[in-house]
Amino acid sequence: MSKSIEAMWKQGFVDEGELSVPKVNDLYNQKSQNIVDKLQAMFALNIKAIIIGCGVMFIVMTMIGAPLLGGYICLLVSPLIYIAKRELSKSYDLSKGQSSLDYLQNFDLWLKSSIAAYGAYYRVAYPLLYLGMVTQAIMSQAGHKVLALCLTQLPTDYVLFDVPYYLWLVILLVFVVVVRYSEAIYRFDLNVVYGRQFKKLEEIIADMRELKGV
């Protein structure tokens, strides 16, 4: 497999003497070089990593005395696993009987739609995760010691659930930041993991459009 998939597509244009592209089915014979296959494989691997990571995290949280937080996080992750499997299934349903350019453009549209679905999930999940961690911290023995120390150093009569008002203000401020930037955090993580492949997909589509004069 010495040629890149981009080179094959471009060669297909040249050899056929007209601006038509090779069939996608032919290109799928070279899965290792197919950007779509690679992204789908990465998405599938990510789902497995989430499932395994969720189980490991629950065990670790239980061992450190925070099984409720571990179970809570697993519940938060469950919709993510459902969304991930549903979205990946949609990508497999995209028709491969079209031209390569049409197929890639449809894949790109699916990708953007999928990212939007994940973004909607994380806008809710990150704030809920933060609240769960705060609750666990307040209820833990270490948290009680910290709260007692705060009240000793900065005593106040305004206390709710053993938490002084100034800590509630900090908790609220951080919560607002998490709510405001939860989707941005998700997109940053997404770019770290998949950014290179996304850029490659965009470049291939741009090259094919240029060759076809679209």
C-alpha cells in the first residue's frame, strides 16, 4: 500500500481524463489508508475505553471510600456510551455507493452533527459531574476537616450544611465557569484526540472539490 488515499483519488481523476472519482468501494479495500475507516476505528476504540474506564473508575472510587460518587459518575457516563454507539452506527449507515466526494461530504456532515450531539451531552454532564464531586468532598472526612479548619480561621455565622458562605460563593463561581465552558472543554479534548484526523479529512475534501471544480 505505497500510495496514500489522496494520491489515489487524484490519480483517478488524471487517468480517467475527466473529473470523476474512483468508486469508494475500491478505496475501502485499503482500510489502513482510508481516513473514514480510521476515524470509525478510533471512535469504536474510544467507546471501549470509556466502558472499561468506567468500570475501573468505579472500582478505584470504591477502594478509596467513595462508591456513591463512582456509581454516580457511571450513571453520568451511561448516556455518553449510548450516544457514542448510536452516532457510530449512523456513520456505518452512510451510503458507499456514491462518488468518493459525495461520500466524504456526507461523512463530514455526519461528523459535525455527531459533535453537536456530544456537545449537548457535555453541557449537562460536566456541571453534574462537578456537583457530584463537590457533594462528595463536603461529605467526606477530609472535607469535614477542611471545613472545620476554614471555620476556625475565618469564623462566620452564615453556614449552610456545615459549609461557610464564602466557600459556597467559590463553589457557585466555579459552577458558573463549568456551565459556561463545558462545551469548550469538550471541543478542546476532542481536538487533542482527533484534531489531526479531522484536519486531514478537511484537506482531502478540499482537494477533491478543487479537482472537481466544485
